[in-house]
Amino acid sequence: MPSTRITSALSSAETAFALLTCEPAPLAFDARPVPGLPNRTLPLNELRELLIGVPHYVETTDALWRQLAHHAREWGPAWVVGAVGVALPGLTHMAARIGSAYTRHADDIDSELLAGFLHALKHAPLEPPRLWLRFCWSAWRAGVAVVKAEPTEELPDDLPTGSRSPALPYGHPELILGRAAAAGIITVEQAELIAGTRFGDTLIEQLATETGVPAPTLRMRRRRAERRVAKAVLAGDLTATCRPMTLGVVR
């Protein structure tokens, strides 16, 4: 008897995107107003391939996502699917990161992460900079919320009952940053600064060039944010806002 396979929200979105971008009339994006992109109209699947693994200036990604979000808001469901399809490589990567230790919640993580992205796509302010990152953090927070409530009170058979220290939010560093941002301990921008420069491939100097903020200032901001996260981790509490305290830099 054939097995029943449940299709996740992200898999369904990929299928819809493939149908939307197939020949002979794929949905296309006018890239001419976007600095740094080819001066022509691009099928959305070609646009997505162009973006994968290639760094672009923040002016490019902001203009690109501002236009995609406008189309999704004003031009109907096809453009909602199209914008999600362009975002899917990033969303899929985030889902894998969040769900690596929670495989039984993979479908729920996919669904909530997609819902968080859609909410930002439809409602987030489009004028402030770093639009793509703000969309991503909206998705990340929604996905993390699924595993935040994961029960942890069941004890191993060989562990004596009695007084226990508060459970610390151990896990992948980016998961901790996501929880810290969701709890208001640090801002989304601070979490992205730490994640990009500590665990990603972004250099402080590169970020300084893109944002116009001096590199020493960015390092100072990162250090302060890391101290706040370190305090929350040591206290075993990522559910309440913490004040800065002097600790060594988290690496």
C-alpha cells in the first residue's frame, strides 16, 4: 500500500512557485529600476538563481524587496506566491537551522516560519533599510516560537529528583540569538549583526561600507549586545528584557 506523504508548507510553496514560473509565460520581474541587477525583465526563477549565493549591496536588496512586497500587496495572489518563491532558499535554510534538533516539529516550523514571513511581506514598513533582513527575522521569530515551548521537564530515569538549576537555553548560537531578539533582550538588528559577523561570512568592514557606520562603532554595538545575551544565558532566562552588564565577549 503506498505511503502517505505530508507536504510541508515550504514544499507546497515551492511547487506553486514552479507552476508560476514555468514556460511559456513565467511571471517576470522588472529589474530595470533596481540598482545592481540586469537592466531587463527577469522571470522570477531566474531572479532567484541570480540572488543565490551572490552578495549584493543593501541598496540592491532593499529596492528588490520593496518592489516585490509592493507587487504582493497590490497585484494579487500570484505575486504573493512569487515573492515567497524568491525567498524560499533563505526560508528553507532557516527552517533547517531551527528544526535540526526538533525534527518532529519540522512541519510546524515550516508553517509558522512561512506565516511570519508572509505577515512581514504584507504589513512591515517598506521604507526603513535592510528590508530583507527584517522579513527574515519576522520569519525566524515565528519559527523559533514553535520550539520555544518544547517541554523540557521530563527527567531521565537515572537522575535523582530534587532541586534543579534553571534550564539554560543551550542550542545553536543563532537559535539563542533568535530567542533573545524575540524576548526583546537585543534588537533584531543587533542579532543580525552578531549572527552575520560571528557565525556568517560578513566582515565588520564590509558591513561598515554598506551601512556607512564606522567599523569601531559596529564593534562596540556588537560587544554591548553580546553582553546582554551572555547575561541572559548565564541567568537561564531568555524571556525577560535584561540590562547590560560587564561580561566577556561571547565568541
